Amino acid sequence: MSSLALLGGKPVCNTPFPPWRSLGEEEVQAGLKVLKSGVLSSFVGTWSKEFSGGMEVRSLEKEWALHFRTRHAIAVNSATSGLYAAMGAIGIGPGDEVIVTPTSMSASATAPLVYGGIPVFADILQNTYMLDPRSIEARITPKTRAIIVVNLFGHSADMEAILLIAKRRHLFVIEDNAQAPGAVYQSRYAGTWGHIGVFSLNYHKHIHTGEGGVCVTNDAVLANRLKLIRNHAEAVIDSKGYAEEDDLTNMIGWNYRMTEIEAAIGRQQLKKLTALTRRKQGLGNVLRNSLLGMESEGLHAPHVGPNATHVYYTFPLRIEPAKAGVSRALFVQALQAEGVPAIERYAKPLYLSPLFQKRIAMGGHGFPFTLQPERRYTKGLCPTAERLYQEELFYIPWCSYEIGEEGVRQMTRAIQKVWEHRNDLGEAIHEPCERALRRK
Ligand SMILES: *Cc1c(COP(=O)(O)O)cnc(C)c1O
């Protein structure tokens, strides 16, 4: 008899992990103060001081820029809006190609479509799960204008190599840093390496304001364009503050404005970011270090670069089924039975979604894909991303739970237990079948 919980044994983690909460009394007070003032947003759509938002929004931006050591920070109402605004700010237009990753949240790859741009998928690296610089290089054409790099799961992408390519080929680099606030890469914060970095303040992230996002940049022109796009650009581009010779491209503005309540909460959340991520990072590293010995037999702990830190938005793991002698599905089921909240698959390669398969985006005739009739988003386009999705990559949503020292100890024991008894899992395949047969 095996002691695995999946086969009837006692589970290692005896109590469910409580949900993650980053909010405290400070946020309640900050939000209440704004609510009591009655001024829930100060944005106006005319060229004035308030064109850039109220006191809380502007303070959040000042503090965000200071914290991440960037020249400018522009608050928006989501990271998705931030990515759209970034595409607009760098001047993406119909037919322009933007290199994206297949392994992420959908907006990381669909943002170019909003301006008629064409997402071009490059493959990922099997150890970091992020864009492979060599694949990026191979996908560059004369129409390529930018790369959207995602700092996935809480760790920076290989920015050194990617920035080198971008510089040589005169491309913009936009960093989707929704999952890696506070992660460090070579003595600078992740999200501050590209021309524009985009952070999320959505409820599911390390720190949040319900919904929200922040763009950062060191470029004054891009900062100004982001602010214009955020707030009805077209309504103010003939006013003072916008010069005759300024670039009118994409100056059709949206309403991506953040409210004063969100900004007030965001300011308190930002103060806590370092302590919160340090804790996530420390505990994640303890679990990671306990798994390093399994690497040679096919279970891979999260990659952490030599001059980088991981803030573990999720705790990604990779199993090589042939080497380990067990399928991912069974392994994850066994972990779940032990009480580890593991999830079997992460993000189906984005080009396999109907949007790209049917090539229908704006209107019913296939714009902007009609600008590139030959481009196909066929299966096999990014083999590593597909293999990892189908068979190897799984994760623990580290940021969804409050996992303390004892939680990490239990998870470590649970993973080690399933790993050591993985040969017993063969029984789990046959047992349900036999039971089903007996029932017949
Ligand atoms: C959450 C997330 C987003 C979107 O953030 P929102 O603020 O919800 O729009 C974008 N990219 C990645 C990688 C994310 O994880």
C-alpha cells in the first residue's frame, strides 16, 4: 500500500491555505478619506493641471517613479489599458509587426491589434518560460517595430540579450511587468529596462487597488503621449502644451483614467510592496532550494538568474514525463490530493485561441490580419511553448494564498512525498478503470 493521499493515504497539508490579502487598515483609511472628500476623480478633459489627474493620482505617480527609479510614471485603470496606451505611444499602426510571447495572459499578445498591428509569436525558453532571444531574432522582418516582453511568474526575462537585439534592429521594447513588481534584474527593477514598462494593480496581483495599472518610462515624449492617450488626446491636441510639430500619430485618446480612491489605496500598497515581495520571495526560495536535487531526474524548480530575484507571482514547476516516469496530470493530481493547490496547465499558447485561428479581430472581415494574408498561426509555430503547455509546465499560484513558514514546510514534504512515491502512481491509472469495470 502506498501512503499517497491519492491512493487513500493521509494528506500532508491538513488545512487549506487562506487567501492572500495585501490590504490592511491603512488602505481602508486612505480610501475612506477620499470617499468622505466627495472628490472621487479630478481628471478633466481640457488642458490644465487637472488634465493629469487629481492629487492622489499625481502623488501615486510621483511615489511610483521614485520607488522604481524611473523618470516618469503614468497611472491607468488596468495593465491592459497600459499595454494599449504603450502601443499607441510608440506609434504602432496598421500592418506593423510586434513580437510577442505565446505564454502569458492574453492582453500581452493582443495589444498590438488595437492599433491594427500584427502580433508575431516568438518561442519561449524551456528553462525560464519566457521569450527566447534567438527566436525573436528569427521572427524580425522589415515590418517589425517592437517587442512586448513579459516578465512571467515573477522573474525578469533575458533583458540583456533582448535589449541588444532591439538596439541593433531599432525596435521598441515594452515590458509587461504585471507579474514581477519588485523583482530585481542586474541591480535594477524588472519593468524599468524597456522603453515603457507596464505594472498591474489588479486584485489578483501582489499589490492591488481592485483594478489599476501604472506605466513607467524614462522618455519624456513617451510619457506625454501616454498621458494624452489616457485622457481623450484628440480633445486637447490643439490646446496649449501641444506643439504644432508634435507627432499626431495615434492621438485618438481613450479614457484610461484611474480614480482618486484607487490611487489613494495604491499609495499605501506601494509602501508595503518591498516587505510583501521580500516575504513571498524568501518563502518561495526555501521551497525552490528543497527541490533542486530532483532536477537530474526530471523535476525542475523555478529558474532564478545569477543577478536576479524572483518574486513568485506563481511558483512554476516543470516535469519531464519520460525522465521522471510519470505524467504531469497524475503528478499534479497526486499533489492536489496531498493538499498542494497546484494547477496542471498555464495559458494555452495564445495563437491557438479562436481570435488567431479564425483571424477575426476588428470587424467581421479579418482586419488587421487581412494586411498579411500569408501569415498563419498554425499549430507548431512555437514548439517549446506547445510542449510545455501540453505536457510539462505546471504551477502553484503563490500569490493567491497566504503561505507562511509552516505552509512551505508542508508543501516541501508533500512534493517530496509524491516525488519519492511517483512509481506507485501507475496504480492510480488502473484503479479507477477497474472500479468502473466492476460497477458494470
Ligand atoms: C494580470 C496580467 C495582465 C493584465 O492586467 P490587468 O491589470 O488585469 O489588465 C497583463 N499581463 C500579465 C502578464 C498579467 O499577469
